[in-house]
Amino acid sequence: MKFIDEARIEVHAGKGGNGAVSFRREKYVPRGGPDGGNGGRGGSVYAIADRNINTLIDYRFQRVYRAKDGEPGRGSQCNGRSAEDIYLRMPVGTVITDLTTGELIADLSEHDQVALLAKGGEGGLGNEHFKSSTNRAPRQFTPGQPGESRSLYLELKVLADVGLLGMPNAGKSTFIRAVSAARPKVADYPFTTLQPNLGVVRVDTDRSFVVADIPGLIEGAAEGAGLGHQFLRHLARTRLLLHLVDIAPLDPETDPVREAHAIVNELRKYDEALYRKPRWLVLNKIDMLPPEDREAKVAEFLRRFEWQGPWFTISALTGEGCRELCFAIMDHLEKQQ
């Protein structure tokens, strides 16, 4: 199934039914009085979070959702039937915003969470409602209220504990394959990852965390180079970022330090809050370096990159260092709880 993480839709709640003007007409009841019933309520439109859905593809093709109107009131004090509400099932992690005002309508962060998108109109009052000791034969009624209409922007932000950052071919997909059951595409060319992938990393029987792999960034992503920034939104909910760097690029002209700085700069251009999230440096493909040169190569990178935070060396291909990294991540996440 194609991964769709944004959509624009219109929701229209139903109009309330009109109140009725009616008088009781029966044999031997010469002055039955008013008996017009109230109109029914119009249907509302709700969103409900469903953890069994992982894409907004349904809303890319069907964009208009209308609830039915309430039925009008009738005689004999019969109220009109209220219309059924509409429930739109959306992935957990969907953020719903009003396109006109920019108002945040809902952030569906939990399974079965329900949010009102458009409220149905209230039904009108029939003339039976207006009778009194001084107004024995009222002919007043009120019409049903119109339902709300909104244009909405749906944005899916996947729920993960750890997010992977890095240039294309930094080894992010290989890493997530090595530590979880996820099987993203892996190849020896850039941009093999075209959509976010989630993997569950189990470090013990009852200890696990979720890691998100997004398509790689390149310098100039803020201006739309490569795949741009469109997938960085999926790192907004993470509690820890792993910055993967290819420490042993095949191209001798490639400078790992320059590429690492480019990723940090693009992250800051996109969102200052995301830039300030806890971030660890992970130097990947350590197996590509001769054992006797590894320590010097890593020390040189750390000195030039001027990195002061936590750092790890791994080989996602062979699994070297991955177990230790996963246990360190789990300990960090448990301390944050």
C-alpha cells in the first residue's frame, strides 16, 4: 500500500430539521391545541484514531464527507429523527488542522481517541413548545440550525521513540534491519528509502522501543533538493535522534564531517525544536576501516566535527556495536519516563 502522510478534506455536518406547526385534529376534540414536534439534530462528523491504519491514503481520493440532515418535526408531538453521525477512522499520530484559520482541531495520539470535526445543527422547535396560558394556538416554530463546515488539513506524524537521521546510503535501513524485524529496502544507491519505516527493537523480554527510519536528507533539502523536508515531520514525536554517519565512504572525495554538518544545518532550518532534541552520533560502517586505523579515524572525525555528546561506532552490516547501542538507547528512554 502506498504511504500517504498528508491530505486535505472537507467535512460538512448535517442541518437540523425544522420544527412543525400542527394542531390536534380528532373527533370529539374541538380544540385539541398545538402538537407540532421538534426537528431532529443533524449528523456530526468525528475523527477516531485507529492503530490498525498506518496511512491517510483513503483521504487522498475521497475528499468530501457529508453527514445527513435531521428530519423535520411532525404532528401528534412527533419529533423528527436525528441523523447518524459520521466517524472517520484515521491513523494514530494524525494531526488535524483547520485550513482556513490554522487552528489545531485535534492531535490523535492514542488508539480510539475521538475528536469532533464538525458539529451537526440543532433541530428547530415545533409550535407545541410555544403554547402557554396566554398563547393557546401558537403558530411559531424555529427552523433547524445549519451544521458546521470545515476544510481540514490532515498530517500524519508517526509515533516512535527513536528517529534515524543521515545522508542517503548512511546505512539507516541496514541498521533498522539489523536491530528489528522491519525489512526496508536496502541497495547500493541513494534514496532506496522513499517512505518512513517503523521497527520494534526488543532488547529484553519486556523491554522494547520503536525506531523510525525516514528517507535520507541531502544538503539543500530546505530548498527542495532530494526529497526535501517532507518526511522530517515523522521525527517530531521521537524522544531521541540517532545521527548516522558513513565513516568510510567509498568515494574518496566525500568528506564525512562536511556531510554531518550539512545534516545538522538542514535539521535546524526545518525546526528549531527538532534541532534541540537529544541527539546521539552513530559512526556506521566501521567494518570498512582497517582495525589499526579505526581509533585514529574516529578521533579525527570527532575533533573536526567538534562533537561533545554521546557517540557510538557500529557496523550495521555485521552487527558490531549494535547490541550495545540498543541497550544504551533503552536505558536512556527508561530514565526519561
